[in-house]
Amino acid sequence: MNLDNIKKKIYELKDEKLKIKVNLGRNKYEYLEGKIEKIHPNLFTIQTNKGLKSFTYSDVVTKVIVISKFN
């Protein structure tokens, strides 16, 4: 996927309840729940159960974070 496709997918997921898996390195992961708050040209912010977090679109490309809809 390229960055334009990722930006479109992120925009489609705005205001939906999401599950986020963040790779912290060394086989450590953080699991969050939240909603996409704001979308900017280079990054987006997610309001989670642990506060506001910001991520770049390249984080999604490199799989530092994995976003999925909450069922």
C-alpha cells in the first residue's frame, strides 16, 4: 500500500471505534481502543483509553501500528 491509499483508509475510519496494536519493539505490544480524532497531512491523532496518541502514515506502512474496526 502507498501513502495515498493509507490516508484514504484512515479518513474512512474516522469516528469509528477502533482496536489499535502498537509495536513497541523487542516483542512488546500495546493494545488500545479509541477513535481517530483529527487527520493532518503528515499524521493523525487517536483518542484512546490512555489519552491522545499521534501516529504518522508511515507507521501504518511499516506496521508499527495495526488498526482494525472494533466488533
